[in-house]
Amino acid sequence: MKRDVEVYKKEKYEFKYIIADEAQYIKNNNTQNSKAIKEIKSQVKFALTGTPIENSLSELWSIFDFIMPGYLFGYKKFKEVYETPIIKDKDERAMQKLKMLIEPFVLRRIKTDVLTELPDKTISILNNEMKGEQEKIYISYMQIARKEAMQEIEENGFEKSQIRILALLTRLRQICCHPSLFLENYKGESSKLNQCIEIVKDAIQAGHKILLFSGYTSMFEIIEKELKKNDIKYFKLTGQTKVGERIQLVDEFNESPNVKIFLISLKAGGTGLNLIGADMVIHYDPWWNLSAENQATDRTYRIGQKKNVQVYKLITKNSIEEKIYELQQRKAKLMDDMLSTKQTFINKLTKEEVMSLFT
């Protein structure tokens, strides 16, 4: 579309319908995709998406700007009247007014309504607690990270400090997973890894097959060593896995009774895989984007699944992971109230929200 848009404009085409499937690809109003499709004329427009809001309310505005240009004003006024009051000030009146405006034009279909034959899905939060050397490293690095973040913001301002802040937060998240992700000489344990391997062994003994997701491919190298120690057969899928091999691994995992666990990275396995051979999902670390996490879970919770699906989210107590999870839940409630949808998001964090992660 973005390549051919000039042809459509030159010939002055006007269509009866335009249907934008996977409309999250036009959620950013500044992209070429978004600009191109909004220039094509049509009498009626539809937008289909499983994630109408992933990161901010501006995405909802951009989709409506395609369907009904001007209905939610220009973005500047939308931000002033709705986005800022709702996100920053938790303004219930603004939220209810926006919901009233969009409700007549949103047709919602959630999976449980459409796929009534699907079995149950249970989500459990399992906490682990850092001890010994891991805990000492976390506390020490947290003090350093907080100081560096404050200094960075003071010198360069919040907007220009975000890459550095993300790097500091990533280090804290890695320590929760396993300190050796960035400390080469670390010889201690990881409470989360111990918990994860215990869950895996118990699940396999009970006859389950498992999808284990992580945002850190380097974490898989550590997990693999533990699986080999326990003589557990596994497959692994990352961004480095070739397309042909992906298909082969998926088919073999679904059919083989011998391979009990599939390690899948966030970027490689969030979409496009049918893994109904599994009936258990483990999210080793919490992801910033909840809709991506939900899509990963749905690699096994989909048409054809006959067994109940158990989902475990491993969260380290008294850590950044706990704070990320709490932040997700607050923003999830806001979006659930707004759109009556389970698709949730983490908005661009405010300075106050970011600094709360360093406590």
C-alpha cells in the first residue's frame, strides 16, 4: 500500500469498502503504513485487530482517525481532552466520555465467546525470593542504578535519558533471572531458576508438555544445562532458527511423546505458531507488553486444544519484576474499564513511574 499509494491517488480511486486487517500496524499515525491507508478514499472502513491498544491511547486515536477522520478530533486535542486526563490524572469522567464515544463503533469478540469448545485456562503467579549472593548483588546494583538514573535525568532530562534508564532496568531484570546473564564469574544460585526447574520436573512427571518463554535468549543457555543434567529432552526456538526448521520443530513437538519442553524466545515465538501439543506455559520473566505475553500463551491455547491449559508467571518478590507486574495490573484495569477488553498495555512510563521501579 505505501508503495502504490501514489497510483491510487493519481487515478482518484474511491472504494466501497476498505478493510484494514491487523490494524495495529497503523496504530502509529506517523508511519508510512498509517499515512498511506488514510489517503485512500472509501465509503465504508473497517479495522480488525486483536490489540486495539498496546502501548498508549494514541493508538486507539490513530485507528479511529482511519475509520472516521476527525471523530476523535486531531491528536493534539485528543491528547489534551482524553489521553492526558485519563492516563496521568485517572479522570473517570474523561474515561467514561471517551468510552461512550467509541462504544457504538467497537464490535468486540473475545476468544471464549467465539471458541466455546476451548477448555479452561488457569493463570497462576508463582513468587520466588532471592537469597544469599543473588540478593546482595541485586540490592547493591539497585542502589547504583537509582543513583545513575537520577543523575542521568538531572544532566540530560527525562526524555533524553530513556535509553540509559532502560539499560539500568534491564540489568535489574537480568539479576532476577540469573546474575550470570551479565556477571561472567558469578558462581551462585538463582532462586527463580531453582523454582523453574522444580516446576518443570514435577510437570513432566505428571505427564504435561511445556512451553517456556523468556525475553532473554541467553537465559536459555543456563536453563539448557539444567535440563541436560536432569536428562530432559527439549527443543529451542529463537530468532536464529530458520523458517524450515521452525516448522519441523513445531510438528515434531506436537507429535512426539518424548520431547516435553519447548524453549521459545519472546521475539521468535509470540505469533504464528500452533503448539497445541503443550498444555502448560511458563513465563520465566514478565514482559513489558502484556498483549505480547498473551499472544505467546495463545500458541497453545487455540483451536484444537483439548486439554486444560495451566499458565505460570514467575515473579521475583521484592524486585523490579513485582513492580512491573503491579504496573501492568493497574494499566490493565484502566484499559479493561475503557474498552471492556482483555487486551492490555504498558503506556509510555512517566518519570514518576520510572523512578518507582528503582525502589
